[in-house]
Amino acid sequence: MDTRAFNQVLKQAVEQSSRSATEAINFRMFNVLLKAIRLTEKASRERIAWQLGQVGTKAARSTKTGKRLKKRIGALREDSFAARIINARRRDYAGPEYMLWGHALEDAARKLIQARQRSAAFIKSGWLWGLKIIARAIPGGGRKGGADKDAKLYGQPKGTSLPARFRLTKTFIATATNSALIAGGGKFQSPGAHNPLPVAEAGLRAAFVTEQAEMEKHLKDKLAQALRKVGVTVR
């Protein structure tokens, strides 16, 4: 992504800020990550289920007694994509004799669909790790309130950040990474099944554009305020 225009506006915003350079840059990094979480598209749970072969729900029955249960479970197409993923992975891992059939395969396929649905906000969550770290470098811990109710921290860290620090070179840099973008990996993904990078890029680009617009408005307002103090009418 080309961030030259953003950094040019950022430099002006830092120069006009009452904060120190490092605090101002970390504050803007915090805002960008917060916006990236909110503006990154979340996958549709219904679309995930449909793509993997779930066509609806049906009444569940006890495997021991055969009695109908109150809960409902996913109804799968015959030879669903989820089932094919399960058996392809089991076959590659230990050979054809390790493949599943019947109710065991259906149960494994439903679990895979449920896991994919739980990870619908997976890309968003990758930015949360860096957001938490950057927040500690901002007086007051940044803006209050959750970034997104769908984005959650769980499992191993899937991102990080490095706040800007004072340097004698007077070049101040804040960085953040989102390692939830690695396609084809993870416990519940088949190789090459999904490439999350374009979705993440679109959300991050929207975050930069929105934050740049806010900085430009802030600079414009400060200029208008300064002009009014010296008697210049601002329209």
C-alpha cells in the first residue's frame, strides 16, 4: 500500500499536536488499527455454511436412544465440501483407512463448519493483538470501548505491534502486523481454500483513508481557529 500521502498529513498533524511526537504517532496508529478492525469485512456465517455443504438444519436424535432432542443440527448435502475436506486431510495424513464414513463423517463435517463460522471475524481479530500493545503506549490507554464485538483474542497471538519510541535520529516509526492473513493454514482450513489478504487489505486501506480525512479536518479546524484569533473571518 502506498502510504506517502498519509504520512505527509501525519507529519503535519504531529507538528501541530500538543502531544510528543511518539505519543502522537502511537495515537494515530491506534486509530488506524481500531478502524481496520471495524472496517474489515466479516465473513457471513450463512455463506460459510452453504459453501461447505450445509443446506439447513434438522432435528437431532440421541445416538444412544434414538429419541429426538430439543436442539437442531446442520443438515448436509450428500458428499458435502466439508466432508471432502475432512477425508482428504485424513487420507493425506494417514492413508485411506483413516477416512471416515456415515455418522462419524457427518459429525466431523459439522464440527468443521462450526469452527469456520466461529472464525468469521478471524481477520479482524488479527489487528486486536497489536491494538492492545499500542494502547499501553498511549496515556489513558487509547479510546475506551471495544473495537468490535465480533473480534476476539483467543489461542496463540495472531498479530503484534511495536509502538514508536524516541530515537536520536528523530525518525519515529510505529508498526503493526496481522499474522491471521496466512492463507491455507490453521487447524480448520484446507490448503488453498481461502485467501484472506484482499479482505484485510480493503479494510486496512479504508482505515488509512478515514484516518487521513480526520487528520485533515483536524488541521483545517486548527488553522481556522488560529485565523479567527487574529481577526480573519473564516467561512
